[in-house]
Amino acid sequence: MAVDVETVRATALAFPGASERDHHGFPSFRLGNAVFATLPPTGALNVMLDEGAARRAVHDEPDACTELHWGKRLVGVGVRLDAANEELVEQLLSQAFERVRAKRRR
């Protein structure tokens, strides 16, 4: 059980309209200008989710997911790639992508 960076990249870029761009020196995955995930050099994948989805992921997958905060605000999850499986990564990236896509439709 582990997911490599190339699998993350392929999964994130498979979403329609998704692109990869630099984000402070490391890759980010976006729809338009909206970031739905980043790959910092920490061995984790940061996935931008709403508060409820982030809390569920941490509850359901405590070995792989930790809360990701921006200041005091819960903005997603950090996913330990060495503790995650491809299904979890795909599920979380899909949720984050759909969240960004829904916001663009408003």
C-alpha cells in the first residue's frame, strides 16, 4: 500500500480540463486558476476539500489522512502517500475536483 507521485499526477490530470502548474516551487493541480490539490516535497498530497469531507476522510482513514489548515480554517487533508492506496487518492482528488468545478458553475 503506497501511491507514487506519477500515479497521483496521472490521476489528477485525467479530470477534464485539469492542468498542472507551479505552486511556490512544487506542483499544483488546477481547474482554471482554482487549486484542487498540491504535491509539496513532504511525501504527502494536499487535497482541498470542504470541512465535512475533510473530517470524514480523517475519521475514515486516520493512518493516511490528517487535517490541513490554512490559518485556523480547515481547508482539506494531507494524504500520506506511503500510507494511502490508489482508490483513496482517486476518491479524494475526485471530490476536490468536483468541488472546484461546482464553484465555477455558480
